[in-house]
Amino acid sequence: MTVRKRWDDLISSERKRFAARLKARRKELGLTQQAIYEKTGIAISYISNLEKGGVNPSLDIMVSLARALDVDLTYFFEEAPKTGE
């Protein structure tokens, strides 16, 4: 496997984790994508794409989302707790 392929796989994996954690936290708080838009000004279509892992957010976007969801920025990159723990 080439270095480039490993790098692409790592980025893809982190983007998927970010997407899953973003969506899970939003739902945990009972918020809609509309509500996140109202808190952040981030377009609903962009939020949807983020939750699908289809785009790479900027640092500014990640910070804005973390604030809106009342989490530390690192939350998006942590392993999700296992069910039952």
C-alpha cells in the first residue's frame, strides 16, 4: 500500500468518525439540522453533507459546531463509547 493510499484511508476514517459523532450528538440533544443552522449559520445542505461524511470541514466550521453542540472540539475525533458501558 502506498503512503498516499494510507493517508487517504486515514482521512476517510476520521471524516466518517466526525460525521457519526456530529449526527449522534445532534440527535442526543434533540436538535434538527435547522436548529444547528440557526445556532451556527452553517447551511443545512452543508450540515447534511457533513453528517454523511461527504465533505471536509474547516477548523472554523468544526469549532462552530462544537460550540453549538456544547462539546469540546476533540469530541468529534474520540471513539464512541461502546454500548452498555
